Amino acid sequence: MAEVGHEAEEVKEVVWTYTGWAVILLVCVGAGVFIGYELWGQAGALQAEVTKQTEMVNTLKNERETIKSQLALALRDKEACQRTLASAPTAGGGAAAPAGGTAPPPAPAGGAPGPQ
């Protein structure tokens, strides 16, 4: 019977050894997960950068819409001016080209006078 008690003691000792190793392993893994989460899990700097970039994108979108609106208004005004100019009677004084006539030839490059 002495051997049975001795074997039971050895089994208890092996169980406690493996249990200790398991606890140490779990503590190390838990500490690693905790430290990793604290360092990189929240990613506070990255969240701030994403917020900053999102605000910049929204600002650029608003500017683009504003510029599109300004362009549309300018085109509308240009078309209105062209319609007004086309429908206006030509004032005398030779300012308008004669109907069916051709425009004078363009001036040569360099500002030199053309052939006479």
C-alpha cells in the first residue's frame, strides 16, 4: 500500500506542475493581449488621423459643390449675355461685320504689319 500512496503523490505532483505551467501560459497570453490592445487596439492616433482626413474630404466635397454651382451660374450668365448680344440690333458705326462678308485676315505673328 505504501507504493499506492507514493504513486498518488507523484500524480498529484505532475498535475500541479502542468496546472502551474497552464496558469503561467494563460497569464503571459493574457498580458500580451492586454498590452497589444492598449498599444494598438484602440489606435487613438489612427482614429484621430481618420477623423482629420474625413473632415478634409468633406471640406473638399463642399468646395467642389460650391465651384460647380459657381460654374453653372457663370455659364448661365454667359449664355444669357450671348442671347442678348445675338438678339440686339446692330448699332451703326461699322462695329459689326457686314452680313455675308468675311472677316479681315489675322495679323501675322510677331506684330509686324501685313502686306499692303
